[in-house]
Amino acid sequence: MNREVGAAPGIVAEAHRLVGAARAALASEPRPRALLADCAGRLDQPLRIALAGSLKAGKSTLLNSLVGQDIAPTDATECTRVVTWYRYGSTPSVTAHAGDGARANVVVRRGGGTHGLTFDLERLNWNAPAPREVDHLEVEWPAAALAHTTIIDTPGTSSLSREVSRRTARLLTPGAEQAEQSIAVPGADAVVYLLRRLDAADVRFLERVGAGTGAAHGVSGPLGVVGVVSRADEIGAGRIDALHSARDVATRFAGELERTGLCQAVIPVAGLLAFAAATLRQQEYAAFEALAGVPVDELSTALLSADRFARPDVALPVAPELRAQLAERFGLFGIRMAVTLIRLGVRDSATLAAELTARSGVDELRSVLDVQFGQRADQLKAHSALTALARVLTAYPGSEADALLPRVRTLLADVHGFAELRLLGRLRTDELALPPTDLAELHRLIGGSGIAPHLRLGLPVDAAPSVQRDQAVAAVRKWRSRARHPLADQFTTTACLTAARSAEGALGLLPE
């Protein structure tokens, strides 16, 4: 996920100033001093995105596909029952952390064949006198995708173990269970929530993520939430048109979630296929090429189930062991898609990998994450820091820091960035009664192509400030006029006012 250089220096600088003033005023109080130190450091760290969802939703597989490397264990071992932070590091390392600050290096084992990584938590050498319970894991890995984004893999929200589910709740909705945690801030700046179905438990959890216990203080949880219909290839039972069915489901989920403000977009993703495509081996390509030569009806019969496909008594020009590997890594949908693409003319493994990646939905997800999170990293981090600051100031009144609270709440109440995110999400599924050129302009103004002023205004990067100002003023007038049109419905009016406000924001960033 790329960041727009210099996109929002003002909000981060203001957050630093306010946190610094609060630290000076509360320097004699150990607890708020520690909380505010963490708050200040957070502003200078990479954006934190948490992957959350129900048990076996495919979070670790999606993480591997986003990073493009096999760095997250996907088997149901103890390491999938704790919160794991994935950060950029020059050399790979895994560290276990206990609640009291003790640490232990974790041995990483890589299985053969299709088996990925396993973190061995059975034999940990703690830098402390006695064994400890693992509170969380930290993985450092030299992956480019982690350079500007820390990804947090969380246990399933619907785990049979109440304590395992609480680990995710404590990260994303602190204070929901214990009063003494009520001044804590969510550990993530944004959330990718994986859905296999949309039930009451999902809605309740998203409501807690969006509001948390900080709602009583006029602040909220993570500002950005994007939904993912995970394991999308399974929705259509692995058929070649499975992602079309998944997109219909995503559209329905999006409509239900966006109406409540719980989610800004919902994307269908076949995470298994995305990761397999990113790590496609030449031997696997050769196997798909051989399968493409099998008559369609014969291969379709063999692909009725994964077990049947790998059976030794099924005559296919690929060894049963390799067929089992293909089924485990690509799934039936991926096998059908790969064979179809080769029949349609794909002639090398690199092209096949790119085509499978595009059809997995992960590229679309990356694009949405870049627009909604990556380019708004400063805004999202500042929102998290200001949320924490508001909670500390509310919990520890009676100092000079009290005077900061009105300004903090004013900044948190400026929810235009959130309005842009919601509108971008709705534009993916709902249609506005606007000509295509105006719709493209609106999409650009609200940050759909980037949040730098020249990108919002559709101008080259070297456009003179006077030209940008004239364009911004014209945009403000145009979209405010559109919002007043007597035949405009409520959605169109809101969208036009949002575009006008975005133009005003761009105008405010331009030099006089």
C-alpha cells in the first residue's frame, strides 16, 4: 500500500502538538505518562491494519496473499490463537511476548510439500525465571508490503474458547469488558473484516469496533473498516463463475453494512487462489498445461470433488501426489480457472500467475486498501492518537491538560474523511443520477484517485497554485449548485455536498 507523500501533514503535526502538551501537563502521573508516550510513538510508526473475522474465515491466508510470501501459519495450531503483529524487519524473526514484558525467541519450522510455516510455541526460552503464557507474537520480515503497513492477524471472533475470542476484542474494542481498560485505545488504525456470511454476531462485533466504549466520550474506534467476502471461490462451490456469485453476495453485504455506517466497502477475494498464484511453481504450471489437454467432460468429472481429483485410480496425465497438492494450494476453483486460461491461450507461468491473481480479487482489494487506508495513513493514525488522547484527558481531569479537550474533540468531530470513505464504498455498488464525466469528477474529488490536491482536481503535479485554486473554486461552486437541484434525490444531494466539501479541503491546502 502506497502513501501519498505529504498528503496530510497538518493533522499529524497538530496531533503531535496536542499529545506533547498533554505529556507536559501530566508528566507527574505515571499511568497517563506511559499512555501518552505510546500515543506519541504511534504517530511516527507505520499504519496498523488488523485482519479480523470469525473462526476459519481465512485471515492468515489473506495475509499471505497480500504480502505475497508465506509468512503466516494457516494450520490450526496454537499460534493462530494469539494476536500476531507482522512488521517490516531486515531479517526474519519471531518473538513471543508475555503480559509482563518477558520475551522469548520462537523457532520457525517450514513443512515440506504444501505445508507452510509453523511457529513452535511448545519450547520457549523466556528471558525470565519461569515459563509465561504468550500474550502476543511479533513477526519481523523483509517484505516490501510491510514497509509502510503493520498487519495484525487476530484470532477468530467466534472461537469456542472465550479467552481466544477476547484477545481480538481487547485489541479492537478495549474497555468493553473491564472498566480499568476504558482509557485504552484500539490497537489498530483500520480493520479488514472477513465475512463468510453476514449474521448478527458480525454486525454486533462491527458495531463494537466502530463505536467501542469510547462513544461515551464522544470518540470512536478505528476510522476505516473494509469488508472482505473471504474464501469467495467456495460460495459458488468452486465453479468457474464462483466469483460472480461472490460479487453478488458482496454487493448485498455492502448494502446492509454501509447503511449502518459499519463498513466502507466489501470486496470478494479468493485468498487461497491469490496466494497460490503469487507463489506459482513451474511444476504446477506444467501440470495445468497437461490437464488442459484432457477432454472437458472427462476433467469435469474428475473435478467433482478434491478427493476424487486426487484418487490414484482416476486416469489423468498428472501424478496423484501432485494433483493433491494442486487441490490443496489452488482449490477446485483455481484448478478450473488455470486450465481454462491455458485453453484460452496462456502460454507461460508468469502470465498464468498474473491472470489468476487478477481473478482472485486480491488486486482489487489492494487498490481499495491503498485508496481507503494507505493514502489516508496520516489521517487514520491521527484519529487513533486523538482518540487515545481524548480518553486519557477524560480519565485524568484536574490538570492544565483539561484545556486541550475541546480542541481534541473538534478534530475528532471532523468526519469528512470518513464521509469520503463511505461514499467511495457506496459508489462501488450504487449508481448516482449523474453523467459519466461528472461521476468521474466526483469520484476524483473525494479521493478515489489519490488525496493530493492536484489529483483531486484532475491537474498535473506541476500545475501552478493559481490554476489549482481556480479549479478548486469552480468545483466548489459546481457541486454546491448540483446539491441544490430540485430533482436530486437524497443520495445524490449528499454526494454532491461531499464533493464540494472535498474541493474546499483541497482549496485550503493550496498556498495563497
